[in-house]
Amino acid sequence: MSQSTQLPKTSQLNEFSTLELAQALMERLSISPDDWHRLKSNRNSRANEQIAAAVVYLLKNQPQEALARLEQAVGWLDRSISAPPCPSHGEHKK
């Protein structure tokens, strides 16, 4: 791909703030309810989701919230945490 093809994308991205770009990335990496069962135990997907959220919190000057998300991401990557059971299981038997 030539640089001239990439320039419009770069100039379009310059129209957004860093926070807006981080929020867009967070939305893109968030696991949707439709994909939850398929990806709830996917360690890379879960870490991606948490790291993107951490960047958003850092940009909002909320380091404690960012740290909590980073710790979650590390837990996914080092396998020290696992997905909890789906909260909707068992509710149909009321």
C-alpha cells in the first residue's frame, strides 16, 4: 500500500481526540452479548478488552481504575483468573 493511500486515514484520525480514539478501540474490542459465550474464556480477547478500557481510564485521569483493568488483563494472560459462570444459567428454572 502506498503512503498516499494511507494519508487520508491518518488525516481522518486527526479529527478525533485521543480519548475518542481510545473509546472507539474499547468499543471494538469489547465482547458483545452475542459473542459472550464464544469468547468469555478467550484469554487474548478478555485481555484486549481490559487493556483498552485501561487506556480510556488513563486518558480520563483515573489511574486506579486503569490499574484495576490492567491487573485483570494480566490475570487473563498469566492464567491466574478464569471466566465466571454465565449469570443467566439456572434462572430459567424459577
